[in-house]
Amino acid sequence: MSLPTGIRNYTYAEDMAILRTRTHWVLLGVFLLLLFTAPLYLNDHWLGIVNRIGITIIAVTGLNILTGYCGQLSIGHAGFMAVGAYTSAVLTDRLGLPFLASLIFAGLSAGLIGMVFGMPSLRVKGFYLAITTIAAQFIIIWIIEHWTEVTGPNGIMDVSPASIGGIALKTPASEFYLILAITILTVYGAKNLARTKVGRAFVAIRDNDLAAEVMGINLFRYKLTAFFIGCFLAGLAGSLMAHTSRSISPDYFQFKDSILYVGMIIIGGLGTTTGPILGVVFIRLIDEFVTQLSPTLQTAFPNLLPGFTSGIAPMIFGLVIILFLIFEPRGLEHRWQLFKAAYRNWPFSY
């Protein structure tokens, strides 16, 4: 971790600490205060957007562990979210399991299926592995569409709300605290995982898998572990999506969403803890801005071609990806680090 002038590490525990200075603790306290009081100053519309951002952060953090840290390119993440969503909905509404148990089983089922599709990673990598994960996306959705005895002919339209201790979380505000808690645990776990033996093995495999194998790292075991962890988090996100939207169908988990998640970690910063957060927030806010802008454009320019305004969002997303790859390939996280370095070097900052 880069530190301000005059701060140094004296022990290993200090070197490994996430928060070192008083400024770090104050900023964290202010940030958490703003988060936990969000239902007091945000209406239901914006709380719904924040909840969606939180769910997406959980899923994209899993993809970042798999792709950003371990280097296993996956373009089927939405399919694994679908596994978690349907698993949780079926277990809760048809078998009567408590929500928290269904949440865990949703993550486990998605993680195990992710391991199955991750097995080819020992033989193939890069774009060839990406094709394998694309196949996972379409195979999973095909099974969901045709296994109608379990998944329903048009999806499951009556998913029960999440509940804890017999208390149903039916409002955006109550759902917000559940999603926030799981998001914080996910980000904290990802941060600590990156600094463990497993996390370092992931990075070694990403940088040079042949050298990692020569050093004694079991490629097959660690690649499957990365697939399990990444898809486990996708399953959790899918479960939360099912119980907050109260209905699910294959249309909720399209291939374009999988591509969108990859774009989010590119924009945020591959292989960083805050990268998925920055990427998700950036893209979701752009999406909301375009959604609010589209009716205005249609009114101001009535002669626009039909469907033009609905196509603005993917056009902007594609343009943003191109610009980031050209001007900031290391993502918003790198720009944030440069900003902090400039602040610390400012003559009056100390």
C-alpha cells in the first residue's frame, strides 16, 4: 500500500493492515455513515438503483477474482447468476427452505456448475477458454428454458421476498441493508483473499502459468478454486436478484449482461479490489442517465428513427470501453491511485 510521507511500516501486521492512517479511518467512517443512512435521503427509485448496484458489485467481484486475479477469462457470468437465482427461488418457494439457507445453496450450486465448466481451463486458456464459458451461458439458459417442470414455462413469477428471522424484507429500504451487508462482506473477503496464499497463487497463474507450475502451484486445483469462488458469488447475486425483483425469467440473464460484466471490470480496473466497485457504479449511473435522457431526446427530436433512443445505451457503453482501452487501460482504480499520489505530493497537503 502506498503511504503518505512520514508513515512507514515497522511490523508485518502494519504492512498487511488495510487501514493505516487516521485519515483512512475517518474517510471509512464517513463513507459507512453515508451508506447506512441512505434510506433517509434517497427515495425508492434511487434505493432500487443502489440495490441493483450492490447486487452487481457482488457478481462482478466474483468475476474479478476469476478473471482479474487468476486470469481465467469468463464471458458466461450471467448464466451462473441464473443458476443461483433459480436454485434459491425453487428451494424457498417450492421446498420451503429459509431464505438464508437457499442463499447459501444458490452460491454452492453456481460454484459447482462453474467448476464443471472450468475443467477445460487446464487445457485451454485465453479466448479458447472464453468460448467455453460462452457455451456455459447458452447451455444453462437452454436448460432453464426447457426444464419447465422446475423453472416454469415463462420463468417464476411469484418469488417470495427475502426474510430473516421471520421478518420479510419487502421494501427497498429493508432490502438495501441486506444487500449492503452481503456486499461489504464480499468486498472485504475479496480484499483479504488477494493477500493469502490462494490469492498469490491466482496472480502467479495469471502472470505466467508455466512458471507457476514449475514453482509447485497446482494449476488445476487453483483454477477450479477460482471458478468456484467467482461463480459462488455470482450465485449469491442471482439469489438476491430473484428475491428483490420477485420474479425471474431467462430474459434477466442475457449474454449481453455477461459482456457488460467483463466491461465493468475493465473500466474499473482488473485485479484490484475497488475496481469492480468503481466500474459497476460508473456503468450503472451512465445507464440511468441514458434512461432518463432517452424520453427527452425522443421529444426534442421526433423525427429520429424508431428504436434510436433505446440503442443509445449500448452505443455509449461501447464507446466508453474503447476510450478506456485507449487512454486508461488500467481502469478507474489506476486513475484513483494517481489522484491520491498527486494529493500527497501537493505542497500544502502536509
